[in-house]
Amino acid sequence: MLLLAFYWSVMIVCYLAASKLREKREKFAFLEKALNIVIYILVFIMGLRMGSNEEVTSNLAVIGLQSVGITVFTVGGSMLLVYFTRKLMGLNRQGVKDAIIEQNIEDEAGQDESRQDSSGMKTTLIILAFVAAGLAIGYLIIPKLFEDNSAFQDFTGDLMVLGITILLAFVGFNMGLDGNVFSNLKEVGIKVIFIPIAAISGSLLMGALYGLISPFTVGEGIAISAGFGWYTMAPGLMVEAGFVVSGAISFMHNVIRETLGIIIIPLVAKKIGYLEAVCIPGVAAMDVCLPIVEKSCRPETIIYSFCTGGLMCFCTPTIVPLALQFLA
């Protein structure tokens, strides 16, 4: 939670600093390229970490199919419920009222065109290539260079924190330069919380359904789905409670969910909807994937993304133990 508070502080400070520089916005055009570079470096490091992690590689053949199955269920459930929720809220595919689009269309024409160009298949393929390269190098080369894998994981973990901090600084700065984020959200107000609730509910409902049709119990299905991509928290809680196989599946599922978000957020944002894209990675929507959301969607989507990841982060430590205790 201290790290989460730190991330929030970085964004707020950068937002406030950039809000004083809006008249000089054109001088900061280079931030877009800088943001891309940091994103690619970050997903490459994540690929290295996964490829060099024996727990990931050794379980691929055994539990991969179950992990992919529950990932499809939970992510699909989140996206479906978010879709219906935004329809009930009167939000369009970009996650705002149509009137807001009309009011800002002239001011944001160039910006929206730039986002559309960078949010499709090209960005998805580049991100996928960096993740794949990281996985391959992590699996084939890193074990030969580092005898102590835990030391490598700790080192790259620190690099991830640094990279995320830099990315969130860019995101906060871009939001500050834009200046329209919070004014546009006034049309939605407190209803912003409905999207995270829908994303969470969709995952849990489909996790329960997966428990009914799979070899696992409903409680195990809910517990796995309640990881929301947090592969360091949920699997540990499950293994500690004695659910070793389910814990391994939870680990793989959460890794897949976060990776899936990193890879397909740009494509889903362009083809389906901005708010549906936000719910894909789970808790990573508030950190690792936040810059990808900022790059692929409208600036105000950042608030939905941060709220979704944040609420999921708070729910995981509560829902996982409860599901295992009362429903498994």
C-alpha cells in the first residue's frame, strides 16, 4: 500500500507541475516517444522475469490449459459486464457522453488522430514482440548468467518499480498538460466507481461458473478469479491455505491476465471500447498498464483505469481467503 501511495504521489506532483505549463504544451511533444520507449523496456523486463522464473516455465504444460480457460472466462466476464454498465450510464465507446465529444472535437482532433494511429495492431505487435523476446532470453540465457534466480528477480523487480514510476510520471504530466481530464469526468461524477464494480463482479461471476464446470470447487474458481492479475498475492494466499494445485493455476492465470492486458489493450480500445480495455489486466490497470491505457485511450480513461486497478487491489486480500474458507 505504501508503494501505491507513492505512485499516486508521483502522478499528482507531475500533474500539478504540468498544469502550470499548459501554454507551452507544444514543447513537450517528445514525451510521446519517450513514453513508448519506457513501455517497451518495461514489458521486455517483465518478459525476462517470467521466462527466468522456474515456477512459470515448469508449470506451462501441466496447468496451462486450465489457466487459459479461466482467464478467458474472467476477462470475458469483466468486459461483458463493463459493456452493459457503460451502456446504462449513457457512455459511448470512448467512455464519455456524446456531447463531450462534440464539444471537444475541434481541440482534440489532432490528438485523437494520433491516439488512433498508435492504438491499433501495430502497437499490439510491438509490445508482443518485446514480451516474447524477454521470455525467450529469460528462459534460455538468464539462468546461465545468474546462478541465484532470486537475486535476478529482486534486481529486475527494482527496475520494474523504477520503470513504473517513470511511466506514471509521464502519465501525470500528460494529464496535467491536457487539462480536460477532471472537467470531462464531471458528467459522470461518482458513477466512475460503477465501472470497477462491474469489472470485479464480471470476473467473480465467471470464476464461480468455471468452478461449476471444471474439476475445481466454486470457491476455488472464485479465489482464482479474485487474483485480478496480482500473481504475487493471490497464489500465496491459496498455497498457504493448502490449495497447492489451485495456487499454481492462480499464479499462471494472473500472469496471463496481466500479460494479455499489456498485449491487447490497444487493440480492444480501438475495436471494442476504452472502458472494456481498462478491465482486462486487473490490478495492473493502475500501474504497469496505465501508460498503455493513456497512450491508447482518452486522457480521462486514466481515472477509470486507476480506480479499477485500485479497487481490485483492495478486494484480492479479502475475497480470496473468504472464498476458500466458506465455498471451497
